[in-house]
Amino acid sequence: MKSTQFASCLGIAFGLLGLVLLPTCGSNGSGPQMSMDPTCSDGKLNGNETDVDCGGRSCAACPINKACWVAADCQSAVCTANTCGPPPPCFNQLQDGSETDVDCGGGSCSPCALTKACMQDSDCQSAACDAKVCITPPAITRVSPDTGGLAGGTVTTLTGSGFVTGSAVTVGGAPCASPALVSATQLTCTVAKATEVGPVDIVVTNPNQRRATLARSFTYSYASLSFAPKVDLALGTKSVGLKMADLNGDKKLDLVASCTVASSGILAAWLGNGDGAFQPRTTYFTGGDNAGWFDLGDGSRKFSAPSRNLNRSGVSLARKTVRASTSVASWEPYRSAGETASLVAPVGDQERV
């Protein structure tokens, strides 16, 4: 039995000659066992070694300046002219050349990770170098809640990164009160009051003056919407159209209606006060017997208002002209457009006839 096991072990040993591990037979005849190739520590160049006790398939890789055949024979993975050479810059586990830290920065190597040494922003993966250390710059990714009333007082939470003690916040250019650092990824503050509804930017500025902006991320809105009691505005008969526009350029909505008064077509205008109320009505006669449709706004601040003339089977026009310097509005009547009932009245900026 033992002779059979020995022959088996010997055959395996010859079959695996040249590998790192060679089989040996146990003293108790239990079969083959694996052990290190003794040639890798005998102080001689033998086996498939490329240098004494290193390289090849059997032994560990060789240090610099030892003989090699391929890169795998070398600890540096660099085999040049059959000699193990030093690893290239940026991979030699040393800070050398223009590197700002070990194997990174300086323009010749990849940017450095956070907390590594740097000289400028481009030395860092985060593109932020402060006090010669790569840092996380501030960034805003979410705001909640992202709406609030004009009166202010909304406590909002900013989520992002790079927040630090002393980070300041502005909402729509106004300081957000009582900024509190929850963590490097969260800040809270109390939104200030505003005068106009609409979206505004939020800006976080760190003590090192690095800042992050999330555009149009908070919206001021009316705290509540309600309507005052209705107000009746006296018109004539056969009202045809009703439109709103800023007629005199004062940024307040005005009201215009077309109707018939005493068998004459008119445009009735109420200039707005900006608070939902209107000034007394001003009446403009369009020259026709009945009110018709009208149009406001073509970009030139001149508006057309045709009305149908039953007696003459034609169309009358009136044009509104605004004198911007005095904010005076007036309606200039056009003569009748003719005797043909099917005539289509022009709309917009027309030359007077």
C-alpha cells in the first residue's frame, strides 16, 4: 500500500514541477500534501526564477534592479531591458515631482481625494482647495418646504453637502434668519418677508466664501386667497366683451368693456387702483350704433375697437393711443369703413383714414 502511495506522490511531483507549490507525501502514508518550493529560498538562481529566489512562476516578484522577463516578475510591474525598474510617477506610493500629495495633484497626476493636500482647486476631486486641504464645497439639492407667505416666518430645511458652522443663507437676496447647522448635509433657517410673490434663489455662503446657489428654489405666495364682496359696474345694454389690461402703464390692471348706451356703441374703461378697486368709468364712443368685439394689446400700445353700424351696414373703428409721458389715454374715432356689411374690420395699429 505504501509503495503505491509513494509512486502516486512521485508522479504528481514530476507532473507539477515548476509550480510554486509541490506535493509531498505524509510520513503516515496519508497521501500527497502541498508545501513551498524550496528553490525560492535557497540563495541560488534555479528553477524558473528570473533572479535569485524571485520572479518566474514559482517565486515572489523581484524588487527593483533585479532581472526579469515580463512585468509580472517585478514588484513594480515594470520590466525594462530585462531589469525591474521603478514604478512610474503617480503610481509609486511616493509624493514626488509636482504632486501635492502621494500620487495625486499637481497637474501631472489625478486630482486628490478629500482631506489630501492641495495647492489649488484643480488639485482636488471636489474642485475645492481650502487652507491647502481638499474639502467638500457647499451644494444645495433640495428645499423643504419650498413655498411660504409674503409675511415670512417659514422655517425651511436645506439639504445638500458641504455645510459648516457659520454657513449663511439668503432667500431672494434677504438673509434667512437663525441659520442652524443640523449636519454637513442639512441646514435650517427662517425665511424673511418679501413684497412680491414668485420664485426666488436660495444661496448658501460658507465662512471661506464658497457658495452654492439653487435657482428659483423657493416661491413666495399669498398666504390665503379670498375675494371682496362683488362690486357692480354700471354698463349700458347689450354688453359684448370684457377684458383687462394695463392701459396706462402704471402696472395696475384696468378694465375695459364694450356695450351699447343710448343706441351708440361705446367702450367703457375703469382705471385700476391696484387694490381690486377702480376709478370712475370713462366712456369712449366708437362711432357705431352697437358695441362690437375689441382687441387689447399688439405690442405697440395701440388698441383697436370696432363696432357695428346698423344704419350704414358698415363698421366703425376707434383706436386707443397712450401718451406715456403723461399717462393720458384717449380714443380717436375712425370714419366708417364703408357700406358693405361683410367688411372685416382691421385690428391693431392701423393708419387713420
